[in-house]
Amino acid sequence: MTETLPDDLRADVQTLWDYHDMRHELRPADIGIGLGSHDLGVATYTAELFHAGMFPLIVFTGANAPTTVERFPRGEAVHYREHALELGVPDDAILVEPEARNTGDNITRTRRLLESRGIEAGSIVLISRPYQQRRAYATCKKLWPEVDVICASRPLPLDDYIESIGDVDRVINMLVGDTQRITVYAERGFAVQQEVPVNVEEAYGRLVQAGFRKRLI
């Protein structure tokens, strides 16, 4: 696995990275929702925000995807919960939604879980991988439009994030795939539309031409 971002790809990868950062200002909310993935840093940051008083209750949501089953054999949300417990989050402050297999599932199943517990959520913080922020936001606004949503991720620069994952090709492929999904999922009715600036379209196109197609639909 390559761990360093090649210089000839840096500008385009940084363009996509910056595009997916919603730059929301954190403020206290009713619930923190950690979206399952291969990135355990999502659980780490969710725990940090809990300890900072940003929300009193966490929902970890996620089953498995082909990219996570080896790392998290008991399911993403289950492993996230265990990690948060190790970081000092009380057990009674965590709910687990273990069935979701995509971002739409994350939103709808979490909402259903909260409603089944009689928990009202007027505001939420969606914690995700950095490049999932915009897609998570667009999905939430489509499926749960009345909730006040803030997106958050570990505040790591691009190179530090790649180092934390240890696989630059994987990060670039995920960035390219999520950029495609912004448009495709809106067209399919899964998410609200988001503007895609010309420089983002061009960077995306060059990376696809460079061979980063593994996460394309």
C-alpha cells in the first residue's frame, strides 16, 4: 500500500477533500450520530465531542460493508461502541443501530431507533469520515429534513488523514466515489442536490482518467 500522496495528484485530491468539508461550526446538539465505516477515527472523534459536552447521547450506526467486514467482524457500530467505552464514554450514553448498510439506512434506522425509545431529536451532529460529510448532509436533508444537522469529522489535514488510514489509493478512490455520489444520488432521489463547482468536476474527471474508479457506481 502507498502511504504518501503523489505530487502529480495532490492538487486534484485536495480539491475534492476541500469540497466535501461542509465547514460547519460545532455547537451543542441533542444527539451525536457516528456513521459506521472502515475509519475508527469516527468513533474516536464522537467520543471526544461527547466529553466536550456537545451532546449527551450517542448513536453508532452501521452493519458491515465489503470494505469493513474483516476489520470489524461484529459490525461497525458494535466496534465503534466498544472503542468509545474504552475512551470513557458511559455505556448508558450509547445506543447501537447495527443493521444499516448505507448512509440512507444510517439516517432512517437511527431516526426509527430514537422514535422507538421516545427520544426527541431537534438537532444532531453527524460524525463521519471527512470526505463523507457532504453526502451525509445531503442524505439527511432528504430523509430527515426537519432536524437541525451539523456535520463533523476529525479535524485532520489531508496528509495526516492518509497517514492515519495507511492507504492513499483507498482514500483517493473513496473521495472520487463520494464525489460521483453527490450528483448520482440526488438524481436518484436519495439526497438533496448539492452544487458541484467546475473545479471540482474537473479534478474528479482527471482522477477518474488516472484510474481511480474502484468506488464508482
